[in-house]
Amino acid sequence: MTQKTGSMRTEEFIQAAKHTHEWGIESSHSTSAGQVEYLRCLVCASRRVELKTTAEQAVLQSRAMGGWN
């Protein structure tokens, strides 16, 4: 007999926990706190939500423009 863990069978749950997730963005939108991204694993279909704050976005979008000689 197979036990259930929510809507996922026990074997599926164990397999999902064993792999490295390959996250893909399903959707995203801007909020006053930053950019919210809704992610889904391309392997097991697990989902997660990330918030990238304005400060993180500024760092991600910055690049070196030159240097001191």
C-alpha cells in the first residue's frame, strides 16, 4: 500500500527530495518591496516564490564601468 503525503505519493516525495531542482520562472511582477518571481522545478514540478528586493536588483543590474589607474 502506498502512503500519501498531501497529493504526492511517498515514492514521488522521496524522489523529488533527492534531485537538484532546475528552477524556471513561471511569472513575475513588481511590488513595492521588489520583484516577486514564481518558480517551478522543471524536473519535479515543485514550486517556490522568491522576492528580489530593490537593493538586490541594483546589485544584479550594476556592472563595472572602468577602474582607477
